[in-house]
Amino acid sequence: MVAELVRGQNHPLSQVRLEIRVSAGRPVVAAATLGDESGRIHGVEWVAHPGAPTLPGLEVSRQAAADHRLAVDLDAMPATVHRVDVLLALPPGAGGPVSFGSLSAPFVAVTGLDGVEVASYTITGLDAESAVVALELYRRQGAWKVRAVGQGYAGGLAALLTDQGLPQARQLAAAIDDAVAQGLARSVPAPPRTADGDRSRQAATSALGPDQSGSPHGAQQGGHSAVGPYGAVQNPQGSPGQGRPAGSPSADPDATQPTPTASPGAPIDYSHPRRQNAAPPPPPPSAPPAPPGQPARPVAGDATGWSMEERLYNQVWGMFEDLARTTAAYRSAVDFADARMEKELDQVLSDPRSRIGGPGDAAREAAQSRRMQLVDQAREALERDLVQLGAEADVVEPALPVAFARWDNPVWHAYRVPMEMPMALRLGDLHLPESDPLRIPMLVRLPLERGLWIDSGRPGSFDGAIVDSHEVRRLAMESAVAHIARLLAVHPADEFTVHVVDPAGSGARELAPLVQSGVLTAPPAAGAAGVAAVLGQLTERVDLVQMAVRAGAADSLPPGFDTSQQLLVVNDFPHGFDDRAVTRLRYLADEGPAVGVHLMMVADREDAGDYGPLLDPLWRGLLRLTPVAEDHLADPWVGHAWTYEPAMVPPGSQVLQQVLAQVARARTKHS
């Protein structure tokens, strides 16, 4: 039976290998400190955090996430350790809430490696605190216990670590913040939260039985629990969830309205808790019920939403979440199988009489056989989910609108310049090693909340396929042109303007489709003078709009002022940039997105190494993309390393030129 703790209550621990699972609803930082008998931390080496995630017997997440799984082996703790404190903190400078009081109460659970909960604690009563000691594992008379703490600190991690007696508290807190910022720069942006509540698949399958759900979540993953990314336990058996949570799960701290629920077979109430107008239309009818025991055939657009575009967007994010969770469950099951085999082998080897000879060999074979059985069961459940997700991808991909579609999708051959901006844009595809060849579209919301960085340096997962750095730079520029063309294609003709800075002209060949089609307002700027002119123009634009907004006179901009979204594309940074230009570029990257000025960098970070840490905030503030497949992006829930593949135009295809030609003609009509 699970012990549901309240603040100050403790509970004995009967196991020494544990998982501590955190669900906070928004990305938080998870860390842990080791203390002696008096609870004192001896030094920074006694703190596990995203910058140093592993200590003897302890491992924490490497980045901020809405869900965390901390691994604890109490037997592996040094003898001088008598206390383990689990810490949660809000990441600074991420555009999110600054205190736990604006979030739903974080939930923390202590589980065994088999996924069975031992104790849980919902941290209530927080207000202005931005860091909190959630749980404490402590040793008393040779036995370990867990205590619910819930002690918050308005001063953040620095105040928390200072209170625990760490002399270098402020320096360590700054190092943790820096490690978290680097992790956030690598993260796939989580979908914005809507007030519609859960994006449940029950909308399309409410009349079906629990074994006929049209999602892959009915499969059970090796007995491990799976916690949803926004705080709800989806399935006690550990599947990705019986019906997905919301596809645009709410990140809005005010979106606390309860989600409408319905009994099986009853209609779902789609009324928006904040809108007075009519409720959104229900998703399209689901496919005919499948035979008993078989999942229903998937349907494109069966998530909730006010339009087909929004439903498809939510469905794609649901597929992404499902794949993340089912893979996490599989990996957790394998870890459990490995840990159990290791424990059984330790027991065999601890007896000198059974180390060698027939009994020892038989015990080893039995332990390995049990491990393989557990792994095979987990793999079978994973494959079952992957088959269903693959079937869903097969029906969703052809139904995607232009902004979400691959370049080889036939929808591009019926392309027409749109009348309004879409809600999101496809930047490429994502996949995990266990799920190859399944690809999930990587969608980001429009307008862009942060700039894009196309990394033209040597890929981190370099496999030898590309040996020439010039080839990598060429591919980076080709990838950038494909992204630019897509951005131009999905905006109305008069609502998106592109400025290109190519100081040395090194990207002239790749930029030719943009130049020749006439979609650019001016040729790419060259030389230091061209760089200064473009940056000066955009800086003045940002200043003017900011002054107008602050003065409440946003409608009083000068006649002829270009109110369209602006995209600055910079190739070969920092070539052609002096200190003044670099300062202006950083200003545009920080202040521009809020007033419609966005940045796309095509650069190798090493080329700007002479600037040292001065440019670190610039790189961290951009979403890094690569021109070749590389596993550098992380999801905001369980932190998987996802392989990103750029959205490139197929070789020999004329689709990009045809689309740009239509955009150019539409721009001519509006000029």
C-alpha cells in the first residue's frame, strides 16, 4: 500500500534501490545533496545536479524537465552519508514562472525498480519560493526512511544550498543555472498549454471499450508506472497512458479549470472553460470499431482542437509524447532487468562455494535467462506500441497541411499562398534508436519565440560520412534556404520579410533560388558596410516598435512602416562583424522576437571562439538545428536524446522553385 505523506511525515524504506519520480507540470531542475549525520554538505562534490549528474549511488537528470526520474542506490552510498535531500528549482531566464506558487503542486513519488510506489508526496503550500527541498532520505539506526519536507526558499538554489551549510553555495547555484541553460538550448520546445484541458483520445473512442482504444496506450510496459508530463499518472501499469494527455498541454499557470470527464459511452463536453461562444466541433468520426481485443484503426485529426489544423498539431504532439513515454518505459524495464540480474549474480558470487563449477554456471545462466525474459516482455510491449504509432503516422502524414508537411508531400503541388499565418511550422523530423524508422514531425509554434541556429560546424555524432568541412557548410546553407522558403510559403504575401547578411558571399550558390525568384526585398548584404546597414535598420525598427508599445501608441507608427514579421538571416558569423555589430546582433536576438524580428544564424560556434563567454547567451538563446542527422535534441518530459533530421528538399525536386515563384508573384500583386 502506498504511503501518501504529508509535510513532516516519514515512512520506512524496505528497498535500497529506488527511483524518485517528479512531476511538476512545467520544466523544473532536479538535484540532490548528500549530508553527514548532522545534515551538513561537505563540498560541491556532495551535490548531484545537471552539470554533474552522477555521484556514488545517485543519478539525477541532466536538464530541466516536467518529469524526472532520479536513481538511488542506498547501499552504494559512502558510509559517511546519512541523508539525501531531493531538491527542485525553477530554471531561471526560461520565460516561465518565477515561483512555485504560480504552478500546480509538484508531485514526488518514491518507487522500487519494479515501478511500485512506496511513498508519495504532493508539495502544497508554496508561494514565492523558487527552490524547495522536496524529500529527505535519511539513515536511522542502520535503516533508511523517507520524510516529506516541502521546505521552500524564495532566494532560490543559492539560499537553499547556503542553508544546508555549503560555503560555495552561490558559485554552485550559478554553475547549475548555466548547465540548465545549456540543456534548455538543446531542448525541443514544449507545446504551449491551452485551457482546453486534456487532449484525450476518448473524444474519438468514447464509445469503445478500454481494449479498443485507437491509441497505442493500452499496451503495458513491463510493470512500470508512467507519469504524464503535466502531473497526472497515466497508467498504473506503466504504459504511455490510457488516452493521451492534452496535445497542447497547458503551460499557463492560470489554466486550472478542471477537465470535463465523461463515463464510458457518454458524450464529451467540449465547451471551453473561458470562451462564451460555441464549443469546438468534435474530431472526425473514428474508424469502425475493430474486433474485440484489437486496437481501433487510427484516424487523422482525432485529437481535440478548434480546427483540423489544431487537431493535427495536437495529434502530432501526442504521438511525440507517446513515443517518449513508451521508450522510457522500455528502457526502465531493461534497467530493472539488468539490476535484478546483477543482484542475483552478486548473491551467487558472494558464496565461494558457488563461484565456480556446475552450480555457479547454472545460477548465472538462470539469472541471464530471467533477464532475457523480462527484456523480451518489455520489447514485445514496445513493439506493440510502435506498430500502432506507425499506423497512426501512416494516416497522419498524408493529411498534414502545407506548414506541417514534408517537402515530398503531394500537398505542395497544390500550394497556394495562404491568407493567414498557420499555428506552427515543421522544421524536420525526430526519432529514437528503438523506434527507427518511425519519424515524428518536429513542429514549432509561430511566430517563432526564439531564433534558429543552423550549426555549420562538425556534427557531434560525426560518423565519417562527411569528411569535408566545406560540404557541411554547404549543407547548412541548403538547410537554411529550405527553412526560409518554408517560412515565406506559410505566411501571407505581405506579412513576412527576409533580410540576408552574407558578408563574404560564401552562400551565393545556395541563396540563388531566393535571389532569382525575387522573394527577397534586397540582395544579400555583403561586407562590413552591408552588415552594419542591415543591423542598423532592424535595430531602429525594434526600438521604434518598443517605444510605440510602451507609449500605448502601437497604431501610430509612421506611414509606410513595414508591420510584417522580419527574419534576419546571418551566414558565416562572425565574418564581417565588428564589436558594434555583435552587440546589435545580441540585442536583436534578445529583444527582436517580442516585436516581430527573428534571427536565423548559419554559423560554426568555433569560428566565434575569440569572443569567449561573451556570446554564450546568444548561442543558448537559439534553437540549434543541424544540416545532418544528429541526436542533440531532448524532449521536455523524460529528457531522451532525440535524433533530429532536417527538412530538406528531395534531390532533383523543383518544388522549392515552384513555391518561391508563387510567393514572388503574390508579393508583386501586393506591392
